[in-house]
Amino acid sequence: MTLRITTLLLVALLPGCGESAAPEGAGPADTWSPEVPEDALEDALEDALEDATEDAGSTCPADMIALPGFCIDRYEAPNVAGAKPLAFQTAPDGEKWCAARGKRLCTEAEWVRACQGAAKLPYPYGSTYQRGACNDDKTWRSPNWTVLGTYPSDAAIAEAERLYQGDPSGSRTKCVSTEGVIDLTGNVAEWVTRSFPNKNNYDHVMKGCYWSGCYGGSPPSCAFVNPAHPGTFRSYEAGFRCCRAR
């Protein structure tokens, strides 16, 4: 566990990346839009991907899934089957990690397309929510935000390790989208670059909820979004996956 959380320490020690905040769903000032309205989601998704057309001559690396106009990692970072996903990350951490591999952080529109599939399903695995199909059924553990706020201290990393309940990537065999992308909901929340307007309009939002479900009690769906924090927000359950253009 220590290796999984600390491998990105050098990446994370960038200006502004060590900020701490209340948990995503805590505190009276911490609000979010539980879902993007369906008509707005559809319109914005079409706008965001209107120039992303299939190119029969382009390919994606073996560790990525090919979708119209882009490639997406099959698993959450580090994108390895059976490896537990990275957590306690910021959006800048993800951007630098992906860039070092010739990729970039996924956009919100790309993430939704990979989750919904061509049929625009509400959940990656189908039309009906199935608790536990993905890693979204773990009992919540109360975080010590004072300690987490001392990151990158050993105490903060130890606290993040105590809170961590990620599963090995791909271990929930039902948690796969029709496009073949794995663990899009549950496991770790995923930082993406914002595509759709929301009340805060930060550059990044979190998608997919995490191992204890969604804040506010909503089921972990493809549409659910948490726009409550800027990308420099560091939380114990936040990770990412990478994309790239085709």
C-alpha cells in the first residue's frame, strides 16, 4: 500500500497540489450537483465529441480501448490488471502521470461516452443499478482530515492507507462497460477535465464515485458528477485514468 500511494510523491510536490479540504460530501458549504440533467448531458456530450470521428487508420496501444475519436485506459491508473488503483491524488498529479506515458487526463465527455456506451446506458454494466457489481459497497471509514492535511507527511500517508478500500483492478468481473472499460464506477473516484457546465465550473470534476458509493446517496451512475472541488483538492479516495486522441 505504501508504494501505491507514495509512488507519485515527486509528481505531487507541485505548487498548489498539496492543498487539503473537507471530504467531498462533508460540511454545509460542500455541495455538488448529483447528476447532469439528461437532455443537457446528451447535448453537451454530442457537442464535445462532434469532431471526434472514427479513423480506420489509427490505433490505440494494447492497454487502451479504442472509441470514436479517442483511446481510454482499460483500468484506473496504474492501468494494470490486478493492481490496486492509485489514490490520494490530485488532477495535476494525474495530468503529469499521464503525460509521462504519452497520454493525458480523460475529459468528462470521453469518460461518459466510455461508461454509457453507444446505447447510452445509465450504468456501465446495464440499465439497472446493481450494488456491489462494482466496488461501491464498502463501509465508510471516517477520515482524520487534520492528519490528511499534513500531506506529504508520513502520518498523512498512513491515514490514507488506513482509509483505502480499493479492489484490484478487474476483480469485480461485472464492472465492465459495453465498450470493455473496467471499474468506471466504484473503486476510486476519477479526476477528469470538465466538459459540461456546472455550478462551480472548476477545470476538473470527479466521476464514478468510489468504494463507499456516491456522496448524497445517489447510485454510482455514468451521469453522476461531483463538481464541488478544484483539481488541486487532495482526497484519500481520488484517482484517475488516462486517455489520448486517436
